[in-house]
Amino acid sequence: MLLKNNTPSNVVGDIAGLFDHDSARGADFSLLAHGWLLDYSRTPMERVHREALLDLPRKRQLRDAVARLFEGAIVNPSEAQPALHMQLRSLEASEDLHAERHRMLVLADRLHSGEAGFSDLIHIGIGGSDLGPRLVADALDEGDSAVKVHWLSTLDGRRLDRLLADLDPARTAVVIASKSFSTEESMGQASAVRDWMGASFETGAWASTANVDRAVGFGVQVEHVLPFPVWTGGRYSLWSSVGVSAAAVIGARRFAEVLKGAAAADQAFEHAPDGSSLAVMMGLLIHYFRRELNLPTLGVVSYEPRLALLGDYLQQLVMESLGKRVDLNDEPIDQSSSPLIYGGRGTDLQHSIFQALHQGTDTHPLLLVGSLADQHSQKTWQRTQLSHLLAQASAMVHGRHDVAPHRVLPGNRPVGVLLTERVTPGGVGALLASFEHAVYTLSVLWQINAYDQWGVEEGKRLAAGIQKRLAEQEPTLQDLPGFF
């Protein structure tokens, strides 16, 4: 219901008024770490609120929980598993992990330089086996790779047909990224590509997996299997050999810098899991939006085209980790859990969804992401992107007053801003690792298991039986209403 002044009834406080009474608010309600500025001043958070938020990690014993995480304790009780993905990017990793990382980077460099002899590389993977590597490749691609990577995730026969029609199997390599090497979508596409490649599959196929035997049984040469540990969670698999295709795009040196940036964020979180940590502050900001303001969504909107896929990546990381209804003791959660994450390119979304964000009756908080500079031929475009980011942040908060009601923007929409000088490999690694740790922070504050995803499994189980019935009965459209 709208109030008489056209202000939404779920308004969250007077954000603009906070700036009127606090000239230092912009500087005080921000944090600079790992080359990223997190500005959360355009929210209704007052100093007393922030003090209470900053006390939450102490009350929930976050420091002890972080110590357990890095010690390799069981943090996924439903599957009795630790979460050791930080070791995949650690400089102090075991000899075996270092050796596998070296093998992966050597292959990536041969693909990147053209030494491997391939013009195209098909990467087959879904979920974490696609989102993280594709984001890193898109963010850091400088156009200097000898191989063009084609990403296949969902079962799309038309796209596959068109792709294969343009490629030469003798000049095409494939990476099949699947932890179990049994994921239906990935293996269906892998089988089609294997049939298309014919004899070339033996020399042009690699597998990134935790199930070496299945990969070899599928026809991948054992020396072409890039194994990773079974404890590697899907949404954290970028840091394993699943990242080989991204490394083939950006080169082994840049990918090593991504890993180094992530390792630096790991160290910062391990040694200072408090308000000085980018990860903790991002976690507290999401907590504030979701539980203190009771806002069910979070838009992650990028005005840096390199990071256009960040919203897609965070959909899985945040929602698969925190979309739970019971706590660590299997008791029902009596508060909100994961927000619904959406995202995309900033100026694109200004021509689609921003109308509802500005004048709709619901409040949807935003995290606007951008950078100050980039190296490309269109020198003024980065400034244009940044000007739109800053303008939207201002309009969301301050709104617009007008005598014509249809021109009024109520404002008072909470906005966080995340900025960097320039997108770099180390900065991307640190950002993604910080988001991982922000999710872990929230899982501790909310007492949620962030490392299982049983809700995903039920739909897969049911699909197997339905698929069999579809093949047997071949129903028409008229049959379907009573079919399932």
C-alpha cells in the first residue's frame, strides 16, 4: 500500500537524513581492503546499529568457528566433511596439491600459448564447474589466448549443434569438469562431444574430476585426468583443476595471481575475523539487509563489464549455501535465511528492471559494483559506467521530488557500493574468496550448514523416474496435467 506522499509502506528509514546530520558518514561507513572499497553509508544503518552488528561475530564466537574451518574440522555435519578449499590456493598446500596445481597450470599455458595445437576448447560443466571459471575468464580475458573457450552447461541441443558445426574436431580440445563424473547434464554433453570428436577424443580430451576411474572408463586417457580432492565442494571448485579452462583463457601466470589474491583474503579472514575484514563486513551487510531490515532480495549489479557474471556466480554461492530452513541442530529456523540474489550489467538493467527498483512499491537493496579505470580503446566509457553507478546510488537514496506524482521517486532505497581502481587477477581472487568467507560468516551467525545442498538432490531424484515414464509413454500436451 502506498502512503499519501507516494512513499512505499515498507520504507526502511531516512537514509538521506543521515548524511545531513553526519558530514563524515561516507568515510566512516566504508572499508578498504584487498584493493576493494566497500561503502555501506547509503543504508539506514546508524552508528548504534553498526556497533551492535560488529558485536555479533563476538557473540556468535566467529573467531573460534574460523579457527575450526582452517584447522580442517567438520563444518558440514550432514555429510561429515570439512571445507578445505582454501588449501587449493594456499602457498603452503601439501606436496600432492602443489603437484596437481602445477600440472593444471602447465596444461593451461600450453593451451594459452598455442603449443598444444588447438584452436578451440570446449568446457563442459554445470553449477560450480561452470560459474566460477567462466566469471574469471570473462573478467580477465585480455584477448591474447591462442585458444577460444566455449562454455557448455545446460542441455541445449540447438546450441551444441551450431557450435560443433563451426568447429574442427582435429583442432578442438574438451575439458569435462564433473566431480562425480556422473552429472546428467555434463555427461550427456560429454557423450555427444565424444561422438563428434571420434578418434580425436583420445588426444584432445581432459577430465577435471574427483572420480578418476569413471573418467578413464569414459575414455579419457589416465594421463589426461586432472584429479582434485573429494572434499572439494562444487561452488568452490574454481580453485581446483576445474579452473583449467579459465587459466587457458587468461594464462597460467594470471591464474596464479588469482590464486595468490584468494590466499591473501584467506589469511586476512583467518587472522582477523572481525570488522576490519572485507569478508566479515560484507557478511554483516547482507545480514543487516536480510534480518534487520527484513528485505528478501539483493541485487548485485555490475557497472564494470568485466564482472557482469558476478551476480550469477553469487546466486549459487549465497543461495545454495544459505537457503536452509533448519539450523545445525536440525531445528526449524525462526528467522529469514538466504536472500534471493539477482544481477547483471548495470546500464543494461537500467533499461529493464530499474524502473521497478525506483518507483515500485517494494524495497530491493542493491550492491553496485564498479571500477575507476581499465585498459581498452574506448577511454571515456569507463567514466560513463562509473557516472551511472554513482548517479543510480544517489537516486536510489535521495529520490526525486516533483509536483507530478508520476514523476516522484521516493528514494530511501538501501545501496552498498563496491569499487576497485582496476580489475586485476589478484583483486578478483581476493573478492571471490572474501565472498566465500562472507557466506561462512553468515552461516556462523545464523547457525546454518553452508556446505550441503539437499534441496538440489530431490529434484534430480524425481527427474530420473519422470524421465523413464516420458520415454515409455511419450505423453501429449493434453496428457501432462495428470502426468506428474
